[in-house]
Amino acid sequence: MPATDSGPILSVTGLSAWYGEAQVLREVSIEVGQGEIVTLVGRNGAGKTTLLRCLMGLQGRYSGGIAFLGSDIVRLPAHRRARMGLGYVPDDRGVYSTLTVEENLTLPPAAGPDPWPLARVYETFPRLKERRSFPGTKLSGGEQQMLALARVLRMGARLLLCDEPTEGLSPLIVGQIGDILREVKRQGTTVLLIEQNVHFAATVADRHYLLAEGRVVESLRNDEMREREHELLDYLGI
Amino acid sequence: MLQQAFNGLVGGAFYALLALGLAVIFGMLGVVNFAHGAFYMLGAFGSYVLLDSFGVNFWAALVLVPLLLGLAGTVLERLFIRRLAPLDPLYNFLFTFGLALILQDLVKREYGVQSQPYPRPGLLSGTVDLGLFGYPAYQVFVLAVSVVVCAAVWVVLTRTRVGMIVRAATERPDLTRALGIDVGRWVTPVFGFGIALAGLAGVLAAPMRAVNPLMGADLIITVFAVVVIGGLGSIFGSVAAGFAIGLVSALGNLYVPALSQTLVFILMAAVLLWRPAGLFGREEALS
């Protein structure tokens, strides 16, 4: 069972979003409890990335309710949401080429009760320490993903919003990312994770939301997910 | 020839200051500031008016005029540019272009199109012996100021937290906001700073170039070519291209005088064919 002690850290109600005339989210409602790892699973175009962008305040047009830490954040600009403790790891990893690895890490201001000191970041990610003065985009894909994760941990974000951190990475790196997410969970940080890799999702997450065509079509506990893994893989067409 | 090369570097000093301002503004705001040349012109006229009507000397104008124009720039950003920014970029094109025409014609109405005289500051009226040839001290001063200012901006951009934020916001504005940085707060001072650089170039131009309402319009076309050659959004590229274009066009002037006006644009076309994003531009910046 998920480690929900208090109310949900994030609660989304009736969220709809549009790109121009096209509606990409339809009345989506989800909850994430404190300390949980929850995944959003669905095909490309199901609206997963848009949902994270809405949470982060980057989506142009949307309606509905978003409560984070019990307060309504719909009207807050992106930087205020980040400072409340939302840690965004975008689908393209968001590593700056004009910033060094270390600058990439130290750019965001501390935004939570427990920001990682740089020393701890480098202890956990020794590769980033070796390459601290390289331009961010000189790192390999896997290293850039580590950098994007390390950056929001250094912020001390309370809720990580990770958009497909395992996409296109080797099984070895995917395994490392799994280890990091489990460690993050141990320290009490919450994660909302977009994941197409159902098998990986089942190794880290407590619960899953299945999205299709902008709607939440199912909400599954991890044991249910494991039982139906093959069925879901077929459904996702992966 | 060496002397002509030096002339080119001095000309490049102006290109570099103007291109630097354009580049930081474009990077941070995504606005191509067509009024940049008009602010350069206002810089020159500002120091002329200060001297003519208030007896304020060159050295005071060198500090005062960029400061005042920079302030005017921040007001402009707050009142107009910021409001137009969410719309199609064309609106800010049109706005800054119209503003340039208005500023130009206002000055024209007051002072006519003839050039106003502006004396060289006494301290810099002599020549400096550069070893191989003597050179006007004032021109050496202009080159030195431009190099020092460009270097200082470079140090701020690469070594300070403010510079890091500007670089990040230039590369990925949305992501930078999502990482907790209030990008909007930095936009106004950056715009004002870019305008102040144009004003500084204008003040420096007053004692050595014709002070007239069209001086900015004439120059800015070349500066746009410089920015494109250096790579839109690349701050280092625009400064390097500024000095390089100054040098190349001065030498071109010497060897192929017939091409002197078009050489820069031929170069621009060649660079764009070879590297569509400019010499120091990043390809992905285009998309």
C-alpha cells in the first residue's frame, strides 16, 4: 500500500487542456499521496506530457483544479510553482548547452525542506563530478538524464514530475534510474512519472494511471499492474 | 594598410557594441529591436545637446547618456514591449520599427538633417604613436572602451549568477521558469542594458562621426548583418563578428572600393549558405 499518511500532496480535478482548437486533456482527475511513486501510462498523444506541463504552469490554455500541498496553484506562474517544490524533469531532459554541468545543477534556487548539497549530488552521481566543467549537452543521453534528475534533487523538490526519464536509454542506465527513484522515495520525496515502459514502471511505482485520448481510463495498484502487464503491453501497442 | 586595418577595428568597435546590445535583447526577449539604431543616434544627440545647451562635457555625457537611455529603455519595455511580447513577434517588429521612425523624425524636426559638430575631448585630441604609424588618440580610446565593455559583459555572462540566469533564459525561457527562476524580472534590466550600450556607442560616435538624425539608420542595417553573421542569439558571435566585419569592410574599402557598401552583405549571404545559423549560432536555435 502507498505510504499516504496525510492528505494527497497533489490533487488534480477536472483538468482539460487544448492546443489551439484540439482538446488534448478531458476532465482528468488524479491524486498523488505524500511519498508515493505514481506513473502515468499511455500511448503517445494520450496527453501525459500536456498534463505535466499543466501542473508546471507551462501549458497555455487549460481549465480545472490543481492543488499542491493543499493550496490551489492554478493561477501561479511556473517559477512560483517550482519554488513551492515542484521539480520538473522534461521529456527532452532540459539540459542547457550554454551552461556547464555544475551550472546546470546550481541554476535552480533551493525550493524545499531538504535540498541536496552539491557534495551529496556528486557522491550519488560521480560521473557528473568528473564532468562538472563540461557544457551540459556534451554528456551522453544517460548522463544528461542523471543531470536532470540530480538538478531537481539539489533543489530539494517535494514532488518530482518526470517525463519519461528512461526513454531511449540502455537497460543498465534504466536500472540506475530505478535505483535513484527508489532512493528518492526512501527519503520521502514524491514522484509523478510518465512511463511507456510498463515493465520498468512496475518495478518502481506504487500506483498507475492509464491515460488514453486525454482521459484517465484506469487507475491500478502496482500488484494489479503486474498481473495485467501483458494485457497492458498489448493495449499500449509496445 | 595597417592603418586601414586599424580604422576597420575602430569601426568594428561600434558594430560590436551595437550588435552586443541587439544580441542580449534578442536572446532574452526574442525581440529584434529595430529601434536600436535610433537609440545610437539619440546617444550622439544626447551628448551634443548636453554640451550645447547645458555645458556638460564629454566625460560626463559618457556616463550620463547611456544611463538615461537605459532608463528610457526599461520604461519602454514595461509599457510596450512586454505587452506585445505574448502576441506574434511581428507586433514588436512593427512597434520598434515605428518607434525608430518617430524618434528619427522628432530629432529631424528639431535639428534638421545637417550634421552637428561635436568637438573631441581635449585630453584625446592628439595622436598616439603606435610604433608603425601615428593614430588619433580619440580613435584608440574608442577601441579600448569597446573592447573593455565587451570583455566586461563577457565576464559577467560567464562568471556570475546573473550571467548564468541570462544564458539559461536565453537558451530555454520556459524551462528556466519551470526551474524556479523569475525570468520576467530579468527581462526589463536586460533590455535597458542593451539600449544603454547603443547609447554608449552613440556618445562615442559623436566626436568622430557626423551627428545627424540618420546616423543610426545608416549604421543599423550593417549591424543586423553583423548579428546574422555572428549567429542570432550568440553573444560571443555578435561581438566577434562586429570586429571582424569592421576589419574586413575597411580592407575591402582599400582594395575593392566599388564593393565597399555591399561587401558585408555578400559576406552575410556566403556565411548563411555555409552555416545557416551563423558562425557561432546553434542550429537548434532556428527551430
